[in-house]
Amino acid sequence: MRLRVLSSLCLSVATLLFSMTFGFPEVSHATENTAQKYRRISLDEYRDKMAAGWIGQMVGVGWGDPTEFRFNGRIIPQNKVPRWKPELVNQFSQDDIYVEMTFLATLERYGFDVSIRQAGIDFGNSRYNLWHANKAGRDNIRKGIAPPDSGHPKFNSHADDIDYQIEADYAGLISPGMPNLGIELGEKFGRLMNYGDGVYGGQFISGMYAEAFFETDPRKIVEAGLKCIPAESQYAEAIRDVLAWHTKNPDDWQATWKKINDKYQLNPAYRRFSCTKLKEKPFNIDAKINGAYIVTGLLYGISDLDKTIVISMRCGQDSDCNPSNAGGVLATSIGRKKLPTRFTSALNPEPKFSHTSYNFPGLLEVCEKLARKAVIRGGGRIEHESDGGETFVIPLEEPRPGKLKQCWNPSPPTGSVYSSTERAKIEIVEK
């Protein structure tokens, strides 16, 4: 019978003596003691929840797609909510999904310590359609402006937009219980196209996913994500506001929506960078307000996937991206086996996602591969059970958010440019 590593100091000593007596190999960092706490999740449960996270994203974006930016600054009427059809799960050509797979491919090829410059080269070589911060960041890279300057407000007028937020799901899905890895990945991949709140939106999303592997209470999941970003940022303020407004009006999401609209849509102090040059004022692709709509869905959806997605959608603005994030986070906490069959029955595992080498099984495979490496890299371990299964043993950690950055008062650019050798690796050149 497999010897379990025990938590108390006395039992740890006994374990060591027993292993020495019977010849079990010593594991260098495996001893659990009172100074270090761990979380455990079986590999089967990780796979189940990680797959659910991807399905939740695909359901959310597929369901909300017909409404995207058609209801700006107003709630989508109930009779305008599209009817769900099981085949809508098959979303293989959505930027909400395929962009993050470029980041997964970079991590698969180069590992977690890949340089931000190489991440930028890979992003620069992507061939899919992009918009807003993603397009501006990629255009900058193709011009030779290397990250992090490709996402700097001086060069990217969309730096506070939603882009990294909509594609940060990957970071949490390969970081179960490891919020600091999600933060680290945001500083690497999020700065290809974003800055300030635009990056924090993605780090918040990845932090929620990391927690969703171990928590089912949506409020606690949101609070965990909030710990991953600077508390003094406007993005954090928006999330705290929604939490407080939900407490005040727990049964009326539209009352909370109005408060969000009044502050983050109509108050120019909270739109100081994004969309400032657009004539169509109701249009708002700022990360903050759309992040608030994600949280509105999670809190008022009460762990019901249909309600969560529909409420995030009905908030309007980027009403396919927001339910995609909300649906992905909640589905992760639920797990694939417990998802309603109407969301899973028509999933086609064969097609590859646009401009990627991954179909759905391949996507799950690369995420598991990276998660295994992440657990070991984070000081954890993978235990082999007596029944042949495996368990991730993950050190419990407090999030360590980065220093505050604001698009309307940024630090100077780093002056980072690609060398001629690096530019030769970028297949498309912008002038």
C-alpha cells in the first residue's frame, strides 16, 4: 500500500524512518509540514475540470456571438437572447478562443521561461484576424517594436482594451491552484498587446480559473481573482464595486448593472484611455466594464451555467467574450461530467481551431502537459496512487500582484526593439 506523506512533524519523521527501513525512495521536497500547506487534486479531476473550462468558453462565446456589441450601454431584452442549440459549442474560428492557443504553442515549444521577445515573435507570426489591442500589438511587433513596448500606451492606443482578458483563460487552466503562475504569464503574454488594466483583466481571469479547480462558491472565486491584481487599480475597484453592489442587491442584477453603467460607462474618469477617440460613445471595450459584467454573471448566476452566461450576455457590450469568460470559470468549478448534456452532446472533437495545430483532444493534451510541468516548477509534486492514478500536490500560495501601472500615466517605454536577426524571424513585416 502506498505510503502517504503525512502533515505533522512527528509523523513526517516516522515516515522517513519507515521509508529508510523498507527502501522507499526519498522525495526531496515532498514532506508536508505545518509550515507549508498543500492542495491536492487527482489527475482525473484536473482533466475533468480543465476540459469543462474550455467547453464553458466555447458555449459562452457561441451563445453570445449574435449579440456582440449590438447592445451598448443598455441591457439586452430577454426576448433578444438567442436560443441555445447544442451545435453552437463548436466554436473553432473565434478570436476569443484561438488567440490563447498561440500562447499555449509557445509554452509547449519553449517552456515557461520563454522570453517575452520570443513570445512576441510567435504572436507576430500568427495569421488569424485580430482587432483592437491584439491587432495594434501585433502590428507593432511586425514593425519591430518588441514587447513590452508593443503593448505600451505610447505605441498602442488600445492598451486598456479587453483583449488579454478574453484570452487569459489558458493561463488559469494550466495553473490549478497556482495564481502566481497566471500573474507571471500575464506579465509575459498580456504585455504583448496590453498595459495597466488591460493586463490586470487577464490576470484576474486566470486567478479565478486557478481557484475554480478547488472552489465552487462564485463569490470566493471572484475574491481569489481579485487578489491577483493591484488593489489600487481601477480594475480592482470595479470588481470590489460589483461585489458590494451584489451584497446590497443580491436578487436584482439589473440594479447592479445600472450602477456599473453609471460609473464605468458614463463617468469619463473611468474611461480615461480606452475608446477616447471613438465617436460612438456607447461602445465600450474597456477591460474594466466588461470585467464587471463577467462578475455580474458569476455572482447573480448562482452557480447555474445557463443563468451565468445569459446574465453576462445581457449586460451588453462585448457580450460574447464576457459570457465566454464567465462560462469557462464556472464550468471549471463544475467539471465536465456534471455539465448539462445540452452543452456537451454535440461537441465535435475533430476540427482544428483556426490557424492552430490543436483539435479539442490535442488542446486538452497540451494543457495537461503544461500543467504537469507547472506543478513541479511551482514546488509541488505528482504522486502515484496505489490504484494507478496520479494526484497533483500543489503548495498553497498567496498571490503576488505586480506594481501598479496606468495607461493614462504610464512609465516611460523601455525602448525595446527587435534586432535584425530577430526581425528576420517575423514572417510578416508592417511598415
